[in-house]
Amino acid sequence: VFSFLLSAIAFLFIVFAAHLLYIKNGNRLLNRLLSVQLLTRFIQICVFLFISTGNLLLTTGFLQVLIPLFFLAPACSYLYVRSFVGAQTVLKKSDALHFIPFLLALLHRLLPAEPVNWQTVFREIMTGGHLSVSETTGFFPPAFYNYGLAALIMGYLIASWQIVLSSGLIKKSKWDTHKLWLFFYLSTSTFFKILPFAAVLFKIAGGSYVQNPVFLIISCLVLLFMMVFILYQPGILYGYILINQKRKGAKEPRKESVSRKIAAPAVKINTSQQQAYAHTISRLMEEEQPFLSSGYQIIHLAQTLRIPVHHCSQTINQHFGKNFRDWLNGYRIRYFIGRYREAADTMTIEALALQSGFKNITTFYNAFRKETGQMPRAFFETPTLG
């Protein structure tokens, strides 16, 4: 039963990690940082499953990949929390220092060293967790793996909580999706980072990590709770797991310079040119559906069509009779209506709203009422329309 549950959860981890790694929308920095942590957790579960089933060849391969990731994941977790709280989209130059332990771990595995007794390593992992390994696993001495990793985990964990506690989020009374996800992420991350220390203490006391089923039961229950919680929280699933949406106030460098590069002298366009622009814009929106990205701006539209921003704005205002924001939300609302009629039995209004390109539920409800004159439930309950 444990193997089945862990396999299912590992599958979800690798799916989410691969999705976040390759997706181009949203906050790419947060996407990549979270994907590293999910990938690390996936490989860690695989190592445990392979050891418990006696597949030593796969265990050796996965463990050699896992060791460098173990030294990368704590830094990624800290940078994720810091970037999440500060709405950052890029790392600072000084953040390169956080990846030094990862580079050392790579050297630890790549530099010539004595042959590793993987059988002993597997046995120590199964009896006391990764932090209890006393066997040499590469170029550096065993203390690099256990004591160095332990110090890295605790140091970044304390730093992450310090950022959150000093940010003022605790004092905010409103538990919106943003705050809920941050504390859920940090709490579950803390649990799985402290668990290896408990396993080491239990081993010192004469117990075994595997022989005592309490560790396995608690780990599986927490992992299962995480998956159920995420799957039944559409705001978290679509806003932070499948894609980390860019928040207001996000720091994006050189955006103004791009705008100046595209901008052209404010020359009015004639009617025929405006109609040509309108046709091209409409075809782009209908065929490629860029409005599904919550961060889509008029500058992106101008870049895609290779026309000045003020020509896009003038065409939308005069030909379509709306400002860019209302015009864009109109596409999102029509997409939402079509999808809701197909998936009303399987998805909530809130989940589909986020999937349709809205950053938050409040914006969606305001746009829906402005576009249709009704709120969503009233709209779909009307016999002539729903």
C-alpha cells in the first residue's frame, strides 16, 4: 500500500516538475525554483522505492543524481520564498553564491575518488535516513554529505521563516489564496526537512527508520494530504502549482526599454489600415488565444504583430470600441462561458476563471458582470442563456 501511494505521488511530482520546467507563461523564476524541489522529492521517493524493492542498479543511478540536487534544493526553497514574498521575477547577481554548495556537490560526484560501497549507503539510508550516511559517497569526506547537508537544510529553513515572519504576512488578517499557499508550502517543506533529523535521532536511540512504521505512515499521510489539498484548491493548483502567476508589483528589468524600442511617433492610421490591423488582431486572439496568460499586455500584442503599441491601442479603442483591458477580458469571458458549459460538472467557476486568464476571482467577477450584465451563477441559471 505504501509503495502504491508513494508511486502515485511520485508520478504527480514529476508531472508538475516537468510542466513548471518547460512552461513559458507566468513567473518563470518561481516556476523553475519550484520544479527543482518537486524533482528532488520525486527522485528521493524513487530511491526509497528502489531500495525497498531491491533494484540496486536504478537506486545507484538515481542516488548519484539526488546527491547534487540535495545541495541545490534548500537554496531553491529559500529563493522561492524570498522571490514569492517580494514578487521578484529575476535573481540578483549575488544570488549566484547560493549555488556554490550545488557546484561542490557536483565536484564531489565527478572528481576521482575511491569506489563507493553503495550497499552500505543504501543500508544506512534505510535505517536512519540520508543524514545518517557515514560511508564515503564521492570525493569529499562523509561529513560533507551528512553534516554539510544538515547545516544547509537548517540554515535555509530558518532564513525562509525569517523572511516570512518579517514580511508582515502574519499580521494580515485576510487569508487569501496567496497567503494560504505560502504558509502551506513552507509548513509542508519544514515538515519534510525536519523529518530526516528525527530519523537520525531515532537511529541513535537504537531504532530503525524502516522497521518502525510510524515514519512511513506519517510521511505517506502528509504526502497524501498535500495532494488532496492541492487538487481541491483550484486557486492554488492553477495559480501556483501548474503556473506561478506574476503578481502586481513584480520586478521585471528592461521593460521600459522594450516599450521605447517598439514605440513610434504618434501618427494616426487611416481607416483601411485600421481594418487590416483589426482583422489581424482578431485572428491572432481566436487562433492562438494569448489572452489565457494572466500577464498578457498590449506590449506583447504589439511585439507579436510587429506594429507600434499606439497603433494597437488606437485600433482597439476605435474599431472595437473598448479599452485594451475590457477588450481582452471580453475574450476571457467568452472562453470561460464556452468551457463552463462543457466542464461545469467537473470544475468550479473559480478554477475555470483562473484557467481563462484572470489573475484573481475579484477581477473575474467584475469583468463578467461588465461583459454580460449578470453574475456567473445568475447568467447560467437563465433558461434562455444557460
